[in-house]
Amino acid sequence: MNISLIHLLSIATVAWFTAAPALADGGRAMPPTVPPAYVQECGSCHAAYPPGMLPARSWQRVMNGLDRHYGSDASLDAPTARQLGDWLQQHAGTWKRVAEEPPQDRLTRSAWFERKHRKVEPAVWQLPSVQSAANCAACHTGTGQGRYDDHGLRMPAGLSLRQRRAWFD
């Protein structure tokens, strides 16, 4: 059997794109292997954000301050904290737009988050169906899988007629 170079390159290209879905979206997608403790511990109060959404130094501060985690005590036992901290460091964001450390290490205060949500009125974050900018699942249907693209959006309940019209702008 004689396989041409073009055929081999085609196979290699397809294999690379199908084997590397976590690299899609600039590293913001959820890594292929997620520690169960991350989903259990972090995902019990909010979305278990893909680690690529914050830079390593932000994750380090978040993990070092779990006893005062944005007004809550989210302390973990030392082995679990070490495991999750190491995993977050390994998969932290390095792409250009996430390299800056957001104020208070809040993902929702990062420049890229604010830019992507600049048309969302402050009143929308207060809707009972949304509750806060940190509730990604209110609009992003792929939150549980670490997908936040525009293709999986849904309108949250309670938008005014004007806000529903603006949704499509």
C-alpha cells in the first residue's frame, strides 16, 4: 500500500484537530481531565470555571484565600487544596487577553469578560434568573462542559421587551 504525503498530512491534520479540543477557544475550554474534587468543591457554589480563564497568579491568590473566598469560607483540606492548586496552575490562562490579573482576581472584573459583556445592562445581572455576573449558566448553556461560546446562548427569564430586542444586536 502506497500512501501519498498529502494523504498522510490530511490524516495528521484531522487527528490533531480532533485530539485537541481543549485547545480550542484559546485555552479557555475546560481541560480534558478535571479532578472530581474541582467539580464537587468549586462547582457546588458556582460554575467550575475553566482554569484558563484566569492567570496563574490569580489562581494562586484564590487558592491561598479560600478561608475568605469572596465573602465565604471555602476552605479545603490540605491535600485537596494542593491537588486543585497544582491543577489550576498547570492549566491557568496564558493567552494574551487573560494574562492580566483582574481586580480582586474576579473573573467577572477581567477586561476580557467586561468587553464580551459590555452590552449587558447592569439590571440584567440583578434578575432573579441571573442573580450575578458570575452565574454563567443563566445564559451559557455549555457552562457545565466549560463552553462559553456565543452559539450556546439562551435568553434569561425576565428580560424586558427592550432587553430581548437588544439580545440580538
